[in-house]
Amino acid sequence: MVNQYETVFIMTPVLSEDQIKETVNKFKDYLTKKGAEIVFEDNWGMRKLAYPVQKKSTGFYYLLEFNAEGNIIRNFEVAFKRDEKILRFLTVKLDKHAVIYNEKKRKKAKEEKKVEA
């Protein structure tokens, strides 16, 4: 059964712009090769961490929202654990209310961009 998931991961702050893109593409490619459909992605940029992780106080945050079979999540998370560029990650299965909320939030953001332009 296909479910909607949201993954936020934090990359180490010492990466170059190219290394960040390469890392994000690696995980996006993993999902698409396993039959997942990426619904939304957002680069949150560098942010301060709530507490030091591996002696780092900042990190590059990235969000992926995708539809996928539940059985690929375990291996997807193992890929995060094996990558030394990843400080932390969290994958959450979205219920129907969260999916509706995210769609409304994106629609509102699009409308606000139109008004600004």
C-alpha cells in the first residue's frame, strides 16, 4: 500500500553547494528507483541546531515529501545512517489530515508569491 511520508534530514555544515546537491540527489534517486513519487521538496538552508551533534552547532536542513510503499523506508533510513554527510534524519508517515494541511500550506505559499510578484 502506498503511503505519504515526510523526511527531514540535516547535513554537516562543512559541505560545499555541489556536495549538498549531490547528497540530496542521491536520496531522491534512491526513492525514485524504488518506485516512490516525490511530491514536494524544500531546502531550508543552514540553521542552528538545538544542541551540538558530532561537535557541530549548525547544519543544512532539507525536506522531502513523497509517496512510497512502506517496505522501502527501512532501507532508505539505513542509507542515511551509512552516509557520513548526514548528521540526523527523521521520517514520518503522514495521516490524511497532515497531507491536507501540507497541500493547503503549499497553496497558500504559492498565492503569497503571486501577490508579491
